[in-house]
Amino acid sequence: MTSTFSPSDASRPFLAWQGILDWAQEHYRYRAFSKDERIPARTGLLYLVQQGLVRLVGTSEVTSNKTHLSFRLSQQSNDEAFLGFVGIGQPFEIVAPSPFILDAYAHIDRTSVVWLYWNELDNWPLFRREVMEAFRYQHQRKLLWLTTLGQKQTIDRLLGFLTLLIEEFGEPCDRGYFLPFPITHAQVGSAIGATRVTVTRLMGKLRQRKLIYVQDDHLICLPAFTPRIGRGGPQVG
């Protein structure tokens, strides 16, 4: 899997990135967010992560019809489905196909986002090409994620999920590669279809088998890796 787009190059994620950033600041299309602050994203816009990390989540939406009236019942809960992260230099958009509601949150402090309308990309043809390539890459990663979620054993889904995260966002450490931001056991559980208690128990098993380590600041580390052709962070295998 090869590409000209490299999200790991945080200083220059797009060829026209600096021009886009200057334009966004001049047109008030740039904003920074605190940790866990909701990003007021809406459909029809393209969003670009300039700094930090964005967390995407989904909640169910129930629609019922009665006496020719339609009632939309949206219930927010603590069990939001974790859908993935969007890192520096990567794009995302919010789509609203019923029965799901998609939301974006700043996963770490000082996360900054740029937004623009899709038709405004016509002003930067090369930039538009980079954006579409980034979305293709994200689609490929989602296919890998779906393959991981197809594992019958929860512990296999857990290890596969952590491996995919560190492949994309990992940074080197003494023992291998680590995830440079925290993720809760509840968030992991919602991603792999398990409870927080189950994730905590299985994380303990993975640590006993020395398949993962947890650093002092509660960051997850994979101890060994085998290089593979790919993009993003280290290719763990």
C-alpha cells in the first residue's frame, strides 16, 4: 500500500497546507479546542486537523412515525460508539445517514481544526487531490479495522485494534512503539464490542504474556514489530 500522501509528516501534511492555513485564519475558518471539547462540525463541510487529535464517535438515532407525524428521538449516553481518530494533516467530514449521529471531539488539549466548503477546494487542485488520497487511505484502514473486528475471540480483537492504532499513530520508545496519547478502556471496549471490565481484564492478560506494555503515564506500547509496506506510523506485525 503506497501513496504520495504522508500524514506522518506533521510539518507539511499537504503540499499546499501553509497556504490553506493562512487562508483559513484570514476567513475565520480556524479554531483550537480543549481536551474532550466537542467540535461543532456539520454536514457539507470538509475539516482538516492542523494540530492535535480528533476523536470520532457515533450515537444511535431512533425515528418513529405516528398519525402522520415524525418524531426524532435522540438519546445521548455514556456508551457512545468509538469510530476512530483523525490525526495531524488528515481530513474528516460529518455525514448523517439515519439511524446514526456522528460527532467529533478534541481527544487531546490544543487540538486545532480548519474547515472549508468542498467547492472551495477548486481553488487548490493539487490540494484537492491530496485530500481525496487521504480519504482513500482512511477507507483502506477501515477495511483493516473491519477485518480485526471479525475475530471471534475478544482478546484477538483487542490486540488487533491496539496494533492498528499503533501502526497509524505510534512513536518509537525503548521497548518498541507506543501510542502517544491516552485511550480509555471504555473507548476501546466500544470500538471492539466489549465492556470496559472485559477490556481491563484482557489488557492484564496481554501484559502477562508480554504482548503489550503500559508505560508509567498509562500509554500503551507494543514491544516488537516487523516492518511492512504501509503508511502512517510504524507497521507493527
